Amino acid sequence: RKEVEQDPGPFNVPEGATVAFNCTYSNSASQSFFWYRQDCRKEPKLLMSVYSSGNEDGRFTAQLNRASQYISLLIRDSKLSDSATYLCVATYDKVIFGPGTSLSVIP
Amino acid sequence: GAVVSQHPSRVICKSGTSVKIECRSLDFQATTMFWYRQFPKQSLMLMATSNEGSKATYEQGVEKDKFLINHASLTLSTLTVTSAHPEDSSFYICSARGWLAGGPGYNEQFFGPGTRLTVL
């Protein structure tokens, strides 16, 4: 079993849609969680950290459920520029990336 | 934010040659550096973790004699792919983790722009 698993995708959504990504992690010792965004052939960039209390940054909302070992990312009012691969990350003494979910926002 | 650079950004080499990739943290001291590789349409896979002044810890399935990592200073780590073969062609990304002066006070991680290696 992979340490971090994500929805296989790809997600193709129209502009303005709301899209949700799910992620699960297997190591209960994981301490910190993040969502990264990666554009084609570029390095991943931190989108936001994920806290147990849930956190919001503009159109993006991230949530963590430690009991279920589950992380989510919600994007509201999708923009064309949101098209990218979204990577879920869990860390303990090392950083483990999920396989990523591809999002295409269509005009 | 902090910057991590990688050099070269792209390299094409013949099979059997060795390739060195440099990763530098430009405005902070990186206590830990990570090396990842990413094959097309796949996620980043951690290859190894290195702490300054000590030997790197390699992930299962990564040959330490083939992928030599040196973390000689708090701002520089190098990855050398020895006797490269076509199956080593990949996108190699480093990341550096450290404490930023004047920063938010937690241990952040920053990614380099990546090095695309093509072995002919």
C-alpha cells in the first residue's frame, strides 16, 4: 500500500465549478500535512498547509481528519489558472508525496 | 521567500558517463536536503535525505553507489548519477529545509527548479 494515496483523476471541470480532492495517508505517525501544486515540467510549489482545525485561503479550503487519516482540498469558483496537478504531502521524519491528481479547468 | 537553485537545469549525456547536479540554498542554511526524482506522469519519489556533515539516508530501492550524495555545507548538496543509463533519465528535484532568519519560526521546505536528465 502506498503511504499517501489520492484520487486518481484526472478532473475536468468547467470554470466556476467547485472541485474536491481527497487524500489518505497510512502512517499514523505523520505529523504535518500539505497540499502542493505542480505545473507541467515545473517544481512543486506549496499551496497550503493543512491543520486539524481546517484552514481556508481564499477559494481554497483544506481539512485534516487524523482519526480517519484523511486530508481534503476544496477549490471553489475554479479558474483556468487552477489547472495543474495537486499533490498531497504527509511528513514525519521525511516528506512523502502522493501520486497527484490532475485538474483541468475548461472554459 | 527563500530560494533554492539547481544546476544544471537540463543535461543530456551519453550512457556510461557521470552527471553531477548541484543544489544550493541561496538565503538560508539548509539543515536537511532531500533529493527526489519524477518520471513522466508520476509523482515525486524521495530518493534520499541528507543532513549536513553526515551520510545520506537512502530510500529502499535507491542504489547509494549509483546516486552519490554529498552535503558538505549548509548551503550545498550534490547528487552525482554515476555511470548513467537511459533508465536514469528523469526529472531530479532537490529540496532544502531549514530555519529562515526573521521567518515564521518553523522549519520550512523549499524546492529547487529541477534538473531534467536525458541519457542517450
